[in-house]
Amino acid sequence: MKRFTAETADPDVIVNELLNGGGAVGISGLFTPEEIAEARAIVMEHSEEAAEKVTHFQGAAEEDGKLSLQRRVWNLLAKGDVFCRMAAHPVLMKILRKFLGTEFIMGSIAANRILPGGPGQEPHVDYPYWDFHSPETHPVGLNGSFPMNAQVSVLLDPFTQESGATGYVPGSQKELRYPTPEDKFYENCAQMTGEPGDVALFYGVTWHCAMPNKADHDRSAILIQYLPKWVKPMEDMPAALPQEFLDRASPDIRQLLGLNYPYPEVLDTARAGNTEGRT
Ligand SMILES: O=C(O)CCC(=O)C(=O)O
Ligand SMILES: [Fe+2]
């Protein structure tokens, strides 16, 4: 992974690396130790108990009864001003404006805490959301030649090989497809390692996942999803229709109104348990 600082983070160089290079970069020096300590304290406070929250790519963990070793804290903008500073850091804004267009939006800001012994996730892509395990539900020929997603992880703990730093396959963003077992992800992956306060920025087409935490400490990060402005529909058609219309709409009309697609969803209060993944 190519590494940059707040001073050397040239948007053109980084955009090229995301699209045509490894698909992920590291940036250090964006946040103070105080900001990271504050964010971490809030995340820990909100995940002290293994509260059942919706999660993704944890099908195997759910089967093994290990879901509680990964904890999500959703809807972070409502939980502390420090998260607004993370989401809109000027260095990130400048790079993301180049990558996703000047009016890009944020799709999610959440913490992912993996406790010691946490098994990590299923290798996946985040393009534009999480459901490319079912490619037939997307437009024919959809590909990653232009970005419809960018992911930022702000590391709150040391991300090492041992602690399960996000694994990814460099170059896998060049062909949009969900990884299969034949791709031997774990043999081919590198890891987005770093110190608390460092940022990993990656293109969501890149095959990646949280790796198993074999260290004796937690491994938490703030995960931020960014999208082009038009990933949100232009018209809010359901809001413009009377409730009786929606109640009696056929399955096809409901689909056309976007009512079958769950996102955007209030993940903080969504049904607990794993809802996405191949398994
Ligand atoms: O926490 C990580 O290392 C990655 C999380 C991730 O990729 C996801 O939740 O989509
Ligand atoms: Fe992901």
C-alpha cells in the first residue's frame, strides 16, 4: 500500500493509485491523538455490551456463535462532533472531490470493533453498497471503470497483521466481481496496516475484508462510505404518493419505486444479525 502524509497526499496521484494501482492508500497525520482518543472512547462506550446490531459479511461468525466478537456502532454523526471532523477532513474532501465528483455524498459512518478472537469477515466488495454477491440484481455490464464508491477507515487501534488489519487484494479493483473461494483471497491478500490515527482510503471494488483478530487487544476503526451524488435518486417518488397507493402497489411497482431496496436504512435500529453476504 502506497503511503502518504497530509502534506504529500496529492489527489491526482492518489486517484490514479485507487483506479489503476493497488486500489488502496494509507494517509497519516490527519488526526490528533486527542481526536482519536475521544472517538475511541465514544465507540467503546456504545459497544460495551454485545448489543445485537445489524452486521454484514459475518455469516460464518454467526454460524460459529462468534457474532459478539465484532461490534458495530452505527449513526456516528449523532454520537459526537469528532465524527463530523473525520467525515469532512479537508485533505479527504479534496481527494474525494477528485475521485467521486465535487458534490459527492456520504452513505454511512459507523465503527467496526473487532475484539480479540473475532473471526473477521467474508471477503467482499463494497460497490456501490454491499450486495454484489448477487450481480444479476445489478445492470448488465456494470463495471468499476468509474468510481461509484470510496471507503475511508480511520484507525483507532494498531492495525497489524496480528490484530486483523483489513485484508485486500491489490489490483482486484480492475475487474468488478465478488471474490469466490477459487480466488484464494487469504493467499493473495495484503493488509492495510497502520497506527491509530492513520487513514486507509480504498476503492470499494477492491476485494477486502476485516481479518481475524489474533492479538490481545481490540481492533476498531471508523468506516466511512462515500458515494457520487446521483446514487441517491433525483425524485423521492414514494414520498410524493399517498400511503394508500403504496399499500396497494403491485410487487413490480414497488420495485420501480425503489421500495424493495433496503438502503438507505437506519442501521442503528435495523433487525439484529447478519443480513448480507454470500453465506
Ligand atoms: O473493518 C474492516 O477491516 C473492514 C470492514 C468492511 O469492509 C465492511 O464492513 O464492509
Ligand atoms: Fe467492506
